[in-house]
Amino acid sequence: MQVNLGKALFILALWTLCSPVWSTEGKQKLQIGVKKRVENCSLKSRKGDVLHMHYTGKLEDGTEFDSSLTRNEPFIFTLGTGKVIKGWDQGLLGMCEGEKRKLVIPPELAYGDRGVPPKISGGATIIFEVELLQIEREQEL
């Protein structure tokens, strides 16, 4: 069997370029941007920590749908236990107290095709600006 080397290289190049598109078609990744870093961070958030957060949630067009700041009350939850959307469970790992992040969360890691009517439509990508105020961690034995 004789193979044309040029043709084989072309097919390999085409497959390399197209396969990531084919394998992730319709899926977007979580985007994490650090807006404020903390120097000398000795404690980073991890699964099982209780986090005290301030946040503002917006749609891609900039419409705000929720904010802990307007209530002047932090949101408190346990990280990595499914109490919040997957985008938060993933996007808040490794944060330091005082750090601020911007999370761009695709629907697959947020509210999916159903959304949260009437504020968040199905299939919506949502954006959160978050600040980690405090980490509570159980003492390790």
C-alpha cells in the first residue's frame, strides 16, 4: 500500500485543526479573570470550605440580575458540595481572602437550557464579579 506523504500530512493537519471544534461543539469553557490579587496569601479556598462572598451577577448585555451588595449581606455557602452552580464550585477554587475575580460562566456550568425565568433566560452565559471576604475551614486532625 502506497501512501502519498503530502496527502497524509494534509489529512493529519486538517484533523488536528478540526478535531477540537468537533469534540467541543456547543460547549464553552469557564473563564476566570483575577481582578484583584492578594499578596502573601496563606490560605486558599478548597472543597469543603465555607466561603463568605460578595457578588454581582449580570447577563452578557450588562443587565444585573442579582447582587449581595444591594442587600449589604455576604452570601455564605460550602464550596464544592453542589450548593451553588458548577461555575462557582470550579471558579472559586484557589481564591484568597480579599481576592476579586470575574467569572464568565457558560450555560452548561450555570442554569442550562431552563434558565431562571424571568431574570435569566435558558441557554444564557452569565457573568459574576465576586470577592472572597472570608474562608472558614474546619481544623484538620
